Amino acid sequence: MTESNTATISPSETSHPKKGGAFVRRLEIHGFKTFASQTVFEFPEGITAIVGPNGSGKSNIADAIRWLLGEQRMSVLRAKKSEDLIFNGTDRRARMGMAQAFLTIDNSSGILPIDFSEVVIGRRTYRSGENEYLINGRKVRLRDIQELLAHAGIGVTTYTVIGQGLVDAALSLRADERRQMIEDAAGLGAYQGKRNDALRKLAETEENLQRARDIVAELAPRVRRLQRQAEKAEEYIRLNEQLRDLLRKWYGYQWGQATQAVQQARAAVQETSAALEAVREKITAQEAHLHTLRAEAVRLRNELEQLRRDRAAERRRVEALRRDQAVAEERARLLARQAETLREELAALDAERETLAARGNDLRAERERLEAERAQAQAAFQAAQARLRDAEQERERLRREVEAARKRLARLSARLVEIEQQQAQIREQRERLNRELEEHQAAMSDLRKRLARHEGEIQLHEDELETLRRQAGELQVALLKMKRLIEETTAERDAHREALNQAERELSKLEARRDLLARLREEGTGYAEGVRALLQAARRGQVFGILGPVADFLRVPPKLAVAVSAALGDRLQGLVVRDLEAAIVIREWLANHNTTRVTILPLANLKGPRYRAIPQDAGVLGRAADLVQAEDPGLLEHLLGAWLIVRDWNTAARLANRDFWNIVTIDGDVLHADGSLQAGQGDTGGRSLLEQSREWAELPERLEAARRVVEEVQARLEEIEELLAEHEAERERLLREMADVSRAMERVGQAIEREKREIERVQQEQNWRSELIRRLKKEYEALRVQAEELETESQRVSAEQVQAELALQTAEQALEAAHPGALREAVEKARTVVAVLDEQLSGLRRQWREWEQALERLERQRAQKEAQLAALSEERAKLAERQQQLAQQITAIEAAMEGYLARIRPIEERLAAIETEQVQAEEHLDALRKQGQAADEAAHRARLSLQAAEDRLAHLGTQIENDLGLVEYEDLSGDVPQQTLLPLDELVTTLPKVTVLPEGLENDIRRLRRLIGQLGAINPEAPQEYAELKERYEFLTTQADDLEKAAADLRHIVAELDRLMTERFRETFDAINAAFKRYFKRLFGGGTVDLELTNPEDPLSSGVEIIARPPGKRPQSIALLSGGERALTAAALIFAILSVSPAPFCVLDEVDAMLDEANVGRFRETLLELAEETQFIVITHNRGTIEAADTIYGVSQTEPGVSTVISLALDEAIRAAKH
């Protein structure tokens, strides 16, 4: 059942008039902190005071208002977590699951931008941590509440709630923190929020703009490049379609004439292939054997490496054991030092025991003396009884002697009592010293243990530090090695990059040369007009049977090009045809077309010269047909079989007219067999044709070699870059590991320093305690001497006392001798002497017991030392045993290492034998490979012969495949245009059947090829890529323009906000400064105060200093003011802020606590003045403040832990505040 505790305003209460605004009408709390029941506060305009004893829950009301205004910091709400805000229950009440509060604000003035005359702000929190925010019962966000209240200057960052300590904190803040108070009063929070939002958006916009600019800058060259590529691709498609139509007509005509000549030279190929296969089988068998040997060698190397690693591991174990051995030796030395210390302490105890023994002898002698005196006293007692009969006659004389003896006896007894007191004090002091000595000696034993422990820790840390230093050294070496590797790899990478550039340039040069040669060959450059015409007619299909120019059939070494060109002369311009029939057709074509003469060489009809012996002369290089290579040996024999090539003209002259040889020198001078000669500068055209043909034949191989070089260098460069990346990663890993080791070394070094400082501290304490023990022993010895002196004096005084008692007894006996009573008294006196001696004997026995206790304590200490010494001996024995075990382990491991050596040697011997056998097998394999190479060369020659025949037919087929082999089709899965290569048979069946070539067809084909070649490399995807990229480029360009405009707008907004905030800050600062001076003078009754900016040029980053001068004092910093002066100064500052930037309502939570009775009146008057503009809810104990209130609530805890509220009259409130 929920209680309701509602307080209302009594009819006699009055209110201050207000000028308008949003003031609080009502506060409802339920389950918040100590308010277990639903509690309702009605707040009129003016001042409402809330009073109550300490701990009653008054400040929880201020916390509830803070919480409602959106405060999220639990420390400000005096809680650790949100669950602490919920009533936690008492002995009589269960805890609640929810806390809620509602604040009703009057909005009749419309200051809050909401269409309600009353606004109810609500908040709930649950133990689950969930929070709810409400405006007029509707759930909203916290931000909605904060933004709504900010329009009225209400919020957690404004001066709506001024709590305990905030007033003094206003003066305790640093100058730059105090600026925040002025900013809050100026209402700059909203501007700063907008500025921060604008700066955040500006940063995001600039980041997006930069990203867009980067992308646009990156795309721009791509767009231009793709535009050019797209235009080239479109032009290529158009030209290629025209070319394909022309080529189909041309190849259709050519293919019908060239399909009947390839069935001849395959038997030789089969025979040589069989021989080659036999040799290859032998090679395969030998390679298998060699592979077995290599595998065995790898296995043995792996086994050998494993044994070496195991032996290295054993070596590391020996090193670790030797370090343990060194630690054990150091520990043994430490234990020896501790044992020596214990022996010294035992010797000191033995000396003390001898001293106690001497003391025991003295006590024993004293006891014998006292026993003898007692026997004498007993005899005197008996004598006194005898003399009792004779003493009466000298009674008067003896009375005087008795009196003197009594005085002397009293003096001696007093001294004896004094001596006994001194002896008791000395015994107490000696017992105290004994206890202190035992404590310090026990502490010394603990210190020795601590010292040993710290020394052991240092040894462990030093071992660890040594290991870390070794690791650091190894890492440093590894880093240096890695640095060298990186430098070497970088240099190798740069060299390969340069090599790649060089190889690519070389490849480009070769490709350019290939294109140039192809164009020259197609145009027939270097050939006579008739040859060019025939070659063009053959390409058009007008002439058949032409196999090619003579130069294309010859492979002439470069140094012989001049000689061969001179020897061949015009025949180098000749054309090679299949047979005489083809030659006749060509002759007719030449006759019909009126061209220059052409030499025609029909292969089937050519004959070589008769055999002649080659002259034996040093200047003869050889027969030209033997020095030059050709695809057709018959052609070569026909052309050069009768020619000798010699070194110089002298050799040619010597060989003139010998065996009808035609002779040519290397320089090109010709001596014919008929005796005629040709000399002088020859025509370089023939040589150019030979070199061009040779170069054209070598170009494919050179291009392939250049491509392989590029690929190899590229692959190696990629490997090097990957290796460099691995090296860089390894170096980074080593650097990280080095940093870890450095930090570990620093940590261990600090640990060693800490241990050393601890050892130093322990040693200092040891020295201090040793000195203290020495002083205590010295003091103990002094007390012992003093006790012996007192004992001697006591014995002397006791003896004198006995003598005095004897004398007194004698006198009294003599005095009483005259009558029986006196004699009886003498007898009693003698009995008293015996009793005194008995008492002395009793004291002596007590001293004997003390002596026995001291001796027992000494023996106990000695037994402890001996036990410690025995424990050390036992530990030393164990340590010696450990040392022996370590030595045995080291010996065993070293023996195992020798065993590893014994296992390694046979493996090394076996590995050497296998490697020798492997070398022999490789030599045998090399021999087989040479046989295979010879067989392969024979097969190759046979294949070349076959290839020469097949190439004549395949040449045209290759051209057809190259030019017409690609046809387009549609990929049905993705509708993407693709290309595939049709087989030759299918191609030729699709060619048109052309009987007569149109005039100018070849010229059109050459023109189109030239135009296509001039286009260069083509990207067929360029048009589509260009369209897509252009669209994206234009979009990003537009977006970048928009972002740039947005960034400019945001910069303008930030600058405008900075200007507005600066103006508002300056206006508010000046107004608060003026109001501060006014309220300071009013509260202090005089004096001055001033607010100063530490940086007037930039007020938004400036600090705010306060210089105060209370009446009768010099200007000084607020830190030097007294507590009361600081409270008044802070109150003046708060009042100044409230007067300049009045809040609709303000909660003051015990801000007047430090004001005395003299100042509270001024405080009350100022509060009443400000209440004209602001509604105040004041939580206070101060009577003067309560008197200013229009409405008063009292808070108490009639039930422990539960706050209740009542409405009070003024005198009741004052009494409640006093409690």
C-alpha cells in the first residue's frame, strides 16, 4: 500500500511578484533515494525554504531536480550507479524496483517552445538499468528534454541547481576552468554544440571532398586514356571488318591453288625417332638411379642436421647446468658466511655462560657464609639465654648502648631497604634488556634470511639479465645481418628493375624492328621492280608456285655477307619457284606485264657444279656452299657450289684459273673462273637483302628469347620483392623482439636495483640492530656490575646490620640481665637475629632462582643457535649433493655429446660415398645425354627436311589462320561477345570461291593493314569501360563541387558562431564583472573585486582571474582569503551571474553554510532582491535565510531511512534547522 505525503502552502503565505518566465509549480518524488512514499512539493513563486536535521534527506530533493533536468553523472548525484537512486528498503519496508520523479513547470509565458501552459518533465529508472524520459506523459529522448529546457536557460550545465561545495569550488577552479562559468552564464553551450557539430561536419566534408578529389584526380587520366582507346577501338573495328572482307576474297583465290604437295619425307623421321627413343629410355633409367642417390643424400643430410641440432641442444643444457652450478657455489659461500656468524654468536653465549657460572659460585659462597652466620646467631641466641641470669647488674649503662645500637641498626636497615629497591629496579631493567636483546636477535635472524633471499633474487635477476643481454646481442647481430640482407636485396631489386627496363626496351626494339621488316618485306623494299611486281602478284593470287626470294632461302654469317652478296650478284634478286612449269607461267606473266627482268630458279630443275677439290691454301676459308646454310641443299649447291671464299685479294690471285673456281674475297672482290674480275665498291643492296633475310629468320627466336628474358627478370624481380618484403617483415619482428628484450632488460635492471636497495636497507638495519645489541649488552653488563656492587654493599650492610643487631642484642641482654624479663627479651632479640638471617637466606635463594632462570634462558638461546647452525649444515650438505648431481649431469651430457659425434662420423662418411657415386652417375648421365643429343640432332635434321616440304603448304594456311581464324559468337550464359579460333579445314571451306581478283585488291589490303598497324595496341573493352568510367567521373566531379560548396558554407557558419560567441562572452563578462563588484561591495560592506582575462585577445580560450580586496586589506589572490571571505566572494560571484543571466528558478543547496550571523543578513537581502526575477528553492540551516522564505518545508526521518515532509511555520522551521 503506497503512502501519500503531500505538503501544501498555508493561506497566510505570500509570494513575490515575478516578471514572467518558466517557474516550478510542483515536484513529485516516489521511490527516489530516501523518499519511499509518494511525496509532492508545491512551489509558489518567490523563495521556498527546505529545512531539517542533517541526514534527513534534504539534499536528495536537489538531487531529484538535477536528475530530472538530465544529469547523467552518478558522482554529481552522490551515487555510484543508477541502482543507488532507487529506495533500497529498511527493516520495515521492502526495497522498491523503480524510482520516479515529475517536475511541473509553468509555461504560461510560452518561453518553452511547446503548446502547453504546463509542462511536466518525468523520469524513471529501474533496477535493470533502464531509464524512461517523459514530457507530459509521452516517452521522449533525454536530448528532447535537454533541448526543450535549454530555451528557458534551464539545464544541468546552467545555474539551475547550485549544490553544496559549488560556491567554494567557483573560487578553487583554475583560471581556464573558471571561464566555463562565464560561458554557461552567457548561454554559449548551444553555440558550442552547433560549432562542434559544424566542425565535425566540416571535417567529414573535407575528408569526403579530399577523397572525391583524389578519386577524380586518379580517374581523370584514366578517362582521357580510355577515351583515346575507345576511339581507337571503334576505328579498329571498322577497319578490321573491311579488311576481313577483302582478305576472304584474296585467300579464297589463293587456297584453291595450293593443296597438293605434302606426302614425301617421313621414313627418315620414323627411323631417327626410334633411335632417339632408345637413348631416352637409357637416360630415364640413369636419371631414376641418380634421383635415388640424391634422395638418400638428402635423407642423410637431414639425419646429420638433426644429430647436430640434438648435440647443440645438449650443449645448451650443459651451459644451463653450469650456470646452476655457479649459483649453487655462490649459495654455498653465503651459507658458510652465515654459519661463521652463528659460531661467533655461540662463542659470545659461551662467554656469557661462564660469567653466569662465576655468579653462581658467588651466590653459593654467600649462602655458605649466611648459613655460618646463622649458626653463630643461633649460638648467640643460646648464649643470650645463658646470660639472661647475669645481665641485670649493668642495666643503666647498657640502656645507653642499646639506644645507640638501635639508631645504628635503623640506619643500616633503611640503607638495606634502599639497596633492595635499587636491586629490584636493576632486575627489571635487566629483564627488559634481555627481552629487547631476544627481540633484536630474532630480528637479526630474520634480516639474515631476508638478505640471503634478496641476494638469491639478485643472482636470479642477473642470470636473467645476462640471458637477455645475450638475446639482445644475438638480435643485434641478426638485425645487422638483416640490414645487410635488405641492402643487398634492395640493390639486387634495383638492379633487376633496371635489367627489366633494359629487357623491355630491348623487346620493344625487337618488336619495332619486326614490324619494320614485315612492312619492308611486304612492300618488297630492296628488290627490283620485276621482283616486287611478281611478289605482289603472288600475294594477289595472280601467280602461283613462287616459294620466295633467294635471300629468304639462305642463312649467311654476317662476316660473309659482303662476299656472298658479291658472288651472287643479280641472282640475289632472283625468285625461287617449285619447278620449270611454274617458271614458265611466271615468264608468261612477266611478258604480259612488261616489267624488268627477273632471275627465276626452279628447284626441281636446278643442278649443282661438278665436284672439285678445294685448294689447300691458308687464305682459303672454304667453299661458299659449305660456309652458308640453306633450306634447300640443291639451291645452295646451284648458287654457291662453284665459289671459294678467301681472305684477301692475294689469295685470290694465287688461286686464279685453278680448277675453274669462282673466287670472292671477304671484302667483295670477285675473280671469275673465266679470268674476269670485279673490284671496287660493290652494291650494298644485296648485302642488305641477305642481312634482312637473316635478321627476319632470327627475329622470332630473338623475340622469344627477349620475352623469356623479360619474363625471367620479372619473375626474379617478383621473387626479390617478395624476399625483400619477408626481410622487412623479419626486421620488424626483430625490432619488436629487440624492444621486448630492451623492456625486459630495463624491468630486470629495475628489479636488481630494487633488490640492491632492499639489501642496502636490510644491511643498514642489520648495522643498526648490531650496534643496538652491542649497546644493550654493554648496558646489561653495566647493570650486572652495578648489581654486583649493590650486592656487595648489601652484604656489607647486612653484615653491619647483623653486627649492629648483635651489639643491640648484647646491650639489651646486658640491660635485661638484671631481671628475667630483660633476659627473656634478649632471648627474643637473639631469635629475631636468627629470623633476619633466615630472611637473608630466603633473598639469597631468590637470587639463586633468578640465576638459574638466566642460565636456562642462555642455554635456550644457545640451543636455538646450534639448531640454526645444524639447519645451515644440513642445507650445505644438500647443496653439496646438488652440486655433485649437477656435475654428474654435466658429465653424462658431455658423454652423450661424444655419442652424438660417434653417430655423426659414419653418416658423414656414408654421405661422402654417396656424393662420389652421385658424381659418377651424373657423368654417365651426361654421356648418355650427349648420345641423345646426337640422336636428337639426327632426328632434327630429318624433321627439318620434312618441315621444309610441309612449310611450303603451311605458309598459306598460317596466313589464313592468322588473318581469318577469329570469328565472333555470343556467349548465351552472359550475352558477352567472345572470340574463338576456327580450325583451318573449316576455314577454307567457308572461303568464297574467287576466280579473278578485283583490280587494286592488294593495294586496298596493304592500305587497311597499314592503317590498322598505325593504330597500335587495341583495348576491345575500352568503349564500354570509357562509358562507365565517364559516368562515374562526371558524378564524382559534381559531388566534389557540392562538397566544396558545403565546406565553404560550414566554414562561414563556424566563423559566424565564433564571432557571436565572442560578442556574447564579452558582453556577459563585462556585465558579470560589474555585478560582481556591486555584490562584493554590498556583501562585504566595502572593498573591491575585479575579474581579469588572462588573454583578452582571445577571450574564448582565456582564463579568468579574480583579484579581491576586502575592506582594509590590500588586493590579493582569492587563495589568500579566509574561509568566510571566500564564502562571501563566491556568493557575490554566484549572485552576479544570476543577476546577469537570471534563471527561471534556482535551487540553492546549503550555499550559506559558511556565512556567520553578521553576513547572513546581507545574503538574505540580496536573495530577496534576486527573487524578483528568479524563483528560489533554498535548502538551508541558517535562520536568517529561513526568515526570507515565503514557503517552508520540513524534512525529517521519523522512520529510520525514510524521509517525510511537512509544511512548517517560521518558528518551527528555525527549531528544525537548529536540530
